[in-house]
Amino acid sequence: MFFHFILMVVFLMTFLHNNHVSSCDVNCADKPVFTPSRLVVKYGDPTSATCVACQGVCHDKLSGLEKSVGDVTENGTMLYWTVGKLTDWDPSPMCYYNTDSGDQCCTTLPVIVYQPPENVSISFVNHSGPMFENSQYTLQCIVENVAPVGNLVVTFYRGQTELSRQKSSSKPQDKPVTDTFTLNVNISKEDNGAQYWCEAKLELGPEGPQPPPVVTSENITATVHWSDLNPTTVHPATTTTPKTGSEPNSSATIISFHTFIMCLMLLFSTLV
């Protein structure tokens, strides 16, 4: 019998807990106020916030703060939430109070838990080695284990020149994910020796760390093969021009002269 009574109490407490959560009015006139109104916390770091349950008159026994992690200290309608090491990706503490009429007012504290990328890498998709001018290639930037991906911005660079800035198109998630970004580039001979790299930045707003967390990839150097399309000056080669029949042949002339002298000497010897 006592065991059944305990089960009934647990069930009733669970029902009341779920009932007040689901029926909470976030638009009531005198709603609880958190300070700060928004938290940005690095995963594993400590954090804290204060809630004033109501600005007017509300019974302190009808107010409270629900949380999935951390501790709560109460001082009247002032509630203090502290966490020594935040390891919950979606803590979302809720401060509330019940009115005398049975209504309930509440405010949920937005908490962004972030983790900078563990690694950022860049490469050309399905290509290695030299590239050719007037061809298109695809740069790929991989950002590993980053959260939240909805606040991630990736920028591609050629040297110090920004080529493209992209936000993640993945479904928003609280936990770390790995995301891939691509960019098509047209290669010319001027790109030979150019260095390409990418940068991953978490833009977390004014409540986040300043400057924002940034992780960059290593550089990859483009090697481009090209051909010069402009006409080149061709230097003529040294050639021997063949002799024609109309030009005198010096060797033949010398042989004919020698033959004439020999004949003349034979004729002279005969006459003598």
C-alpha cells in the first residue's frame, strides 16, 4: 500500500511539473527577467545568471527556476543559477512564478553553447598535381566538430583577397557537427603560385567572445600549366642556298683551264 502511495505521489509531481511547463505564459505583463538576458558559453566553461521572478508582488513560494544542469539558490523572488562546468548543449533554464489566480508566467534564458572547430582543411575536389589554365576547379573547405553550425561563417581566400563568404546550409543543431563548403574557381596562368585557404568563424553576437573564434586552414599553392597564345617571333635558321645553273661554278672553271694548258703543251711538243 505504501509503495502504491509513493508511485501516486511521483506521478502527481510529474504531472504538475509537465502541466506548469506546458501552460506557461511567456507573454504575461509582469514576466520573470533574467540577467544577462542571453548567455554565450564555451562548452565546458562555468556560467551563471540571475532571475527576478516578478517586478510586482508575487509569493516567493510560488516561484522557481527549472534547469537541466547546475544549481539554484533562492532569495525571495531572486533566483541564482550557477554551473561549474557546462556540458549540456541545450540547458535553457526557465524562471517562473504562479499568480494567485492560478496562472503562470515564465521566461526561458537563451543559452548558446559553442565549440570552435577542431580542424579546418582545404583542398581541390578530385584533383591533385598541376592545373591547366582556362579550366574550372572546385575548392573544398571542411570544418570539423563545430557548434552551433548555424552561427558558422566560412570565407575562401586567394592570398589576402576574399573570394566568397558562406553560411552553413545544414539544419541548425546544438551539438557539434562537421560541415563542408565548396567554391568553383576559374584558373588562369596568373594563378600560378597563388595560395588558397579558408577561414571558419563563429559569429555569436555581442554577448559572445570578442573577437569571434576563428580557425584557419593551411595554404595550398596552385601550380598552373599554360600555353602562350600570342604569336611568337621565329628566328630563321641558317641554311645553304643551292647553286643554280645560271651561276658560274668555280670548281668546273679551274678544271677546264688545267685541261686547256695540258693540251697546249702536248701540241707544242709535237711541233718541236
